Amino acid sequence: MAFEVTKETIIGDILDHDETTSEYFLAMGMHCLYCPASRGETLEEACMVHGVDADELAKAINAHING
């Protein structure tokens, strides 16, 4: 079963599934990836704070994960 990221997906779950996705979070300025607060945020919550479109980021991460 494929892993699908949506804007409701928890960042910690994304990183647990594929640590190489960290590059997408670092690129948007989210540098505290492994602190408890950021790991518990949804993709949408993090994107709102960092001014990034959550749907576009989910699409990019899904393309990265699923080749």
C-alpha cells in the first residue's frame, strides 16, 4: 500500500516513512524537524507558519516518495 501525504498528514509520520523528505522541510525554513512540537504538526499547520502552499508541498513529497 502506497504512502500518501495530504495536508492533514503529521510531519513525524512523513519523516518516519521516508527521512529523505526532510529536504523539503528544510527548504521551506523548517529547521527543527525532530523536536516534538514540529513532529506533531500537520503539513498544513507547518505550511501556514512558513508561508508555503500545503497542497503543492504534499504533491512534491508524494512525487518524491512514490517515484
